[in-house]
Amino acid sequence: MSVTIRPAEKSDVRAVAELIEEIERFYGSTGIQPLDERQSQVEEALFGSPPLASALLVQDETGDVIGIAAYSFLWPAAGSSHSLFLKELYVRSTLRRQGIGARLMNELRNIAAARPGCSRVEWMTDRDNPIARSFYRTLGFAEFDGKIVYRVDTSGPRHRPTA
């Protein structure tokens, strides 16, 4: 299958919002946000001022968006450099094992290498996702056990310091 990898454009907002629903369902979510809300959030994230993130899209021969690599730049990384942080890498299940994910990873490395001051590409995957972990290992990437990930909802209770 012939695919094109390219940066997301404003005309892709609906396709990206639809793909995000597919990603949510892939991860087992049942509380799916309405499409119009998702579209608004995608547009703000990718094309707001300033944009919060960037995305590479995979488009098949028919023009359908069949994959995404969503990323942001984080600072600081090593010393005062910054890193490209891959937040989401997703290719439709029917199109996996065709080298598309590897091409996306290579393109991300190229973007990072071309950006002055970008010292690395970083990402995470769930410990209970053996398919993703195997995919990254086949690309020659080693797992790093040095970090523990924390997450808190912004709508949840706030920690109040004690005196």
C-alpha cells in the first residue's frame, strides 16, 4: 500500500477528530466526546495561537487519514536543549505491520534532527501494551526504566500543602 506522510493541515481537523475517536475506542474508552467538541479541541491544539502540538498524518491512496503521530517540543531536555515528545503514535489496525509506524518514527527523528537545539525524541507506552513495546524493540529502541509517570486531572481535588 502506498501512503503519504505529511504535516496536518487545517482542512484535516475533522479527519483527525474522527481518528482520535478510533484511538479512544482502541484504548477501551466508552465515554466518547461529541465530534463537534473534539473537532474544536483538535483545531485549537494544532492551529491555535500558539499551537499546543503538531501532528504528522498518514494518508492512503484514497485520501483517507489512516494514522497519526502527535507531538510537542518540551524544554529542557539534556542541559538547556529541548526534545520532541511523541504523545500518540497510531496506525489503523488493518494497516499495521506494513512499515507505516517505522516510517512515522523515522520522520519524527528527521524533524527533531532538523530543529536546532533538539537533542532527542522521547515517548512512553503502557507497560501492558506488549505489541507497542515489541514494535519499538524491533526498531532498536531500548526501554528506559528511570522514570515514574504521574498524572492528575485538572478538574479533580487540589492538593493543599500542610504547614
